[in-house]
Amino acid sequence: MSGNLQPRTLKVVAVSGSLQRPSRTLVLVEALLAALGRAVPIEVHLIELGTVAPLLAGALYRGQLPAAAEAEIAAIESADVLLVASPVYRATYTGLFKHLFDFVHHEALVDVPVLLAATGGSERHALVIDHQLRPLFSFFQARTLPIGVYATETDFDGYSLASPALQARVALAVERAVPLLHTLPAQAQVAEPLAA
């Protein structure tokens, strides 16, 4: 009987940690979103750090954020699924990427699935996903998904994703993520009729 239920649309909040546009990090985010959207019904809210970062400037506490920045933090906290990507800068994600997540409540992302991605100048930084991003989201008690996606400049032709190996990695990341996302609609479908 449960097989007849339509899977609910998942709210995916994607954070592109690049400060520039055009951006290879954003291209990678869009490729992951497209692959995810082919696999499950999604509604996307995209946050580009280059747009939101000026709103964070000078704010030490969340109460000091302007309404537009507060709305982006609230979107992150209400996500069914997070997709986060950062360019590598001096062996880690950018400071402004971390500053954005410093405003997120420490219990808001418990058990939220997080798909991790990063871009860098060379393969030397490929471990940024496991050594930097996973620990950050482990602090939030989020569920980082099994496969992260790392891309270098050689994976792109300008600002187009050109590498078949990277395309395969994107597909594998989504393939491995989907079974873990199927548990989310079942939980919500039980709760929604009770609230009506």
C-alpha cells in the first residue's frame, strides 16, 4: 500500500561557497542538483555566498543580521537535504563559508542529509571533503552522505563540466544518496495527516 504513495517533494537547500560569478563551484552545485532532481522530486533554494556574504559583514551574533541574511539561515535550518560546496582556499573551505554556518543553530541540522562537494586547483586538496567538511557537519550531528564530489580546474572546460570521470562521480554520489533520502518522505507522510 505504501508503494502507491507519491514521494513528497524534498526541500533541497544548496550553498555555493564561491564568492565569484561565473564559478566552477556553482557549476558543480548545479550539476549535482540536476542529477538529484532526476532521481527524486526536489524544490531547490540556492544560496550563493558571494551574494549573502556582504549581509554577514560586521555581524557577531545572529540577532545582528539583516532580514535577508536571517531568511537564508532559516532556509538552511528548514532544509530536508543540504548540498554544500566550497572552493578550497589554503587547504580548507573559505572563512566566509564557515562564518555563514556559524549562525546556524547547533541543533537545527540533526540527522539532515548533507551532500558535500568542493573545488580546488589540483588533486592535492581532494581530502578537504573528509578532513574539513565532514567534521564541520558532524558537529551539527547532520548525516553526511557517503560520496562527496571533488573537482579540479582540469575537470572543466571554462565554466562547463567537461570530465567524464567527474560526471560519473556526480552520478555515483546521487545514486548512493537516494536510498538514504527515501526514509525522509515516509517520516513526513505519517506526520502531515495528523497535523491537518
